[in-house]
Amino acid sequence: MLMEATKNKSVYQPRQEGLIFPKEPVFASKADERQHRKERLAAACRLFALHGFSFGFGGHLTVRDPEFPELFWTNPVCVPFSMVKASMLVQVDHGGKVIQGDYAINHAGYILHSAIHEENPDIVASCHAHTVHGGAWASMGRALDPITQDACMFYGDHAVLTDGAGKVPVSEESGNPVAKAFARNKAVIHQNHGLLTASRHSIDDACWHFIALDHVCRMQLLTEAAPIRPKFISPENAEYSRKHLGNEFIGWLHFQTLFAEVSHTQPDLFD
């Protein structure tokens, strides 16, 4: 049952006591929290593979280290999303230096994500991949329309960025416009490039909203091809839906469903 929002977050909760329902984790130590974040990051990589987001070595997911916030963990370069394990993840600083891990990192991915984390110290995790529907919609240089409840998850909470459109982000300043765009948004549509999401809550939330964003882009493309125009949701209802469906807790909660499946079918991700 969808309950009324308290502050900025809506809460789904069971009507009866004693029922099984996901609970946000509490950690006994920073080491436990680090391992949890790494496992969820590895699971997010596997989920990107399952959703068809693989494109060579393109695509990067990051999560901030809970003990050393100036460091973050990311997926290794040239390891397919479908093969990423927690033990393969790389810890890197904002200068691009590998602190822990045996693998190299993708330089372009480092520039974007390092800038996002450094510019926004409250951001915990971020995601980017070269997806078919996200890339196609990004070429339009347009924001998403409020045409479905799912689309309303991003109502007033995503930006269209034209700076550096279509330019490979290999220079140090490339990540700055993207980073600044996340100051007030959880998602960015980078024109002629693709989609990015970030979360101030968890990698769980960032991953789910990336999957949802690509899903919404696909729906938008389908409606663009239809012979009639879709009906827009009113601003009042769109804002209400974003408040209740697009907040960080609901993103985290959605991810638990995906995590339950991938952790059961692909337990080697924990190695």
C-alpha cells in the first residue's frame, strides 16, 4: 500500500505486523558496509548485463567508500558486466590512481564519475551505460514527457545536457558539466551520448533508476512513432507520482526484487 510521504520519501509498508518485508541494512562496522556496497555494485553490473546494457567496455558504475569518502569503487575495464565479481572491483581516488584492485579502469568513465562524486560529496553512487533506447532518446536533446506513471519518476528530476554532446569525455574538464547537472537531479540525459543516474542513498537506488530511465526512454520512443500524440499527466499528478514513486527509498526497494533474483541465479558475483 502506498502511504503518504513523510518529508521527501514515500514508504511502502505492510498493513500487518510480523510480515516479511525488506529492511534497510544497519552495519556493525565500516568494513561490513564496504563489503555490502561492493556486493551490491557487483550485482548491479550483473543486472546491467541482464538488461542488455553491455557495449564492449563501455559503461561504468561507481559507489563511494563508506570509510574513505574521497575514494570510490568501480567496475574493472574490459571485464563484461556479466562476469564482474565483488573481488574484481577497483578502488580509485579522484586523481584516477588505483588504490586497491588488480585491474585497470576506463579513463573516460573515471573522468565522468570522479567529477560527479567530487562535485557532489553527498552522492553515494552513479551509473552510466551505452544503452540502445537511452542513446536513441538522448539524440533528441529533449526531456522526457510525463506520459506514464513510470515517466513521472523523473518529473522535474532529470536534466538534458548539451555541453560536450557527442564528444568522447577524455579531457579532465569533460566531466564537470555532467557533475554540475546532478546538483539538483538524479538523472541526466546527455545529448548524443546517453543516460546517467546518481543517488544520494545507495548503489541499489542508482542502479534501479538507471534501469527505469532506459525503460521510460523506450516508452517515449514508442509513443513518438505512434500516429496520435499521448495524453500528458497533469503537473499536479506528475509531481505527486514523482514524490511517491521516484524517491530514493522506493528505488532501493525496487532493487531488492532484482537483487533477490540475481543473487540466487548468479551466486558467483559474491566471490
